[in-house]
Amino acid sequence: MASVDECRQALQDLAARLDQHADVQGRIDLDRTLACRITDLDAAFHGRIEGGRLVDLTEGDDPKAKIALSTSSDDLVALVHGQLDIAKAVGSRRVSITANPFDLMKLRKLL
């Protein structure tokens, strides 16, 4: 099981990767709050997706987040590091994403 610190670092790595590709992703019109719930650690992080960037990442849940991702700590780390395919993870219910269908289509472009 990954630690809360490892999950935080994985999300910061994701934010840095998205920031590097922001020129391309900046064309994506997506401005939504995001919550990432880590089920096996009873922990959560939240932030905001703005123009292809993940910003204002902090600890704690946002129950009103427009996009919510729930997964285990190990699966979160594996997703961010490219060791777990998001489509397969959702299909096998290792990852749950709650969002508007149009937002999901835009998220696919980011990932």
C-alpha cells in the first residue's frame, strides 16, 4: 500500500506533467473542481483543472467537486506512472470516476 506522501507526490507529478503539455492541452475548455479519494487510506486531495492544468492541489475532500476519482493508493500511483491503463482500470472497477459525460470526453484528451 502506498503512503499518503506517495499519493501526494504522484498527484504533484501529474500536475507537473500536465503543466509541461499545457500549450497543447490549453485548448481544452475544461474548468472544473476535482476530488481524488484514496479509498484504502481514508484520505483525499482536491484541486482544480483549468485549461489543461491541475492547480491548487491540497489535502482534503471536496464533496461538491464536479469531477471525483476514487481509487486505492497503489492504483493511483500506478495510473500516474503509466503502469495502469485508465480505461481498463475503470472497466475493472479499480477506479471510479464521477463526472458529466462531456467532461469525461475532455478528460480523455488530457490523459
